[in-house]
Amino acid sequence: MLRPLVPQGLELDPFEGRHLVSLVGFRFLDTRVRGCRVPGHVDFDEANLRFYVRRETPQGTRRGVAFVREVVPRRLIAAVARLVYGEPYVARPMASTLALDGDPWSVRYTWRDGGATLGLEAAAVPVATMPPPGSEASFLTEHYWGYTAWRGRTREYEVLHPSWPCAEVREARAIGPLGRFYGPGWVGPLAAPPCSAVLAVGSEVVVRPGAPLARG
């Protein structure tokens, strides 16, 4: 399923022999484009389905992510992301609930599509610690490059942030008929319980402008 989606010049990046796919929800806060806030588009949710890739360079291995589809609540955000980064963004009505002041911590991200409510939710132990190097949580949160197929080429951009503390997740589940949204091949994988879940405490993030990879 994943090999046809891998942008040119990259390869899948497995963790302990498994090719992982992640359904991710998070919040953009105080967002700026080239240093400027866009009114009405500063704080918003995103949900995406991603997988993990890598690229060998003379400077070493660049480990990154590629996306099956990304969801945001406003059409302008989706349009700008498609134009600037070539990412597969779509706009849908979204909502989120984050309760991080009790036990357990809980998060829920949802969006509407074709009359259905889709999304993900999790409950976690109310303590976040740095994941050990080489752990699955570290693998999932420390891919610092983004890749997309864009105008017949692969586009690469860097994502800068410190390592994130993570909380142990007690329960996690996907919401609704996600296979219909992502495509028939995803019905089985997204209907099954997740093999793992991570609740990461975020930070300031810088996404650098992308550039196409050299041909060949």
C-alpha cells in the first residue's frame, strides 16, 4: 500500500522491521507565515495520516514523513499549504477537545465528511517524560523532514523543533468510518485498534520553505 505513495528519491523508513502509519491530531497556535499572522488563521486544528520515509544524502540520512491526506478547518489554509508545500490538504469542519489539567489527560480531534464524524481520541497518564533514544515514541516524534510529490518532482522541507516529552497513553481509538475518507485500502488498518499511541507535548515549531530535489 505504501510503496506507490513514496515520493521519488526516497525509501520507506521502518521501525524494527515494521512500516508504521500514524493518524495524528494537533493544534497550530500563534501561527505565522513569513513572520506575519493572518487574521482568523492563527490558531487551528490539523489531522493527518502519515507514514515514514528517509533519504540518503552526503551529509547523512534525512528521516522524514510523507502524507496520505491532511485535514484543516479552513479553505485558505488548505489552499496555501497546497501551493507552498504541495501537500495533500483538504478543508473540513473540525473540532477538538483537550483536557490536560486532570487525570487522565485526554485529547479528541474530529472532522466532518459526508455527514459522518471522523477523528481520533486518547487518554494518557498525566505525566510527560522524554522518550528513551531508540524507542518507538522517539521514532514517531523525531522525523525532521517533510516530503511530497509536487509537479512531477519530490519537494523537501525541514521541520525544526526540540525533542518532545511524551505521556504514556492508556487508551486510544480512531473515530468513524475512516476508510471511506482515506480510500478502500485503509478500511482494515484504520478499523483495527492501534498498535501503539503517543501523546506528545508540543513546542514552538519552524517549518522552512521547501525546495525540489535535484533530478536523477
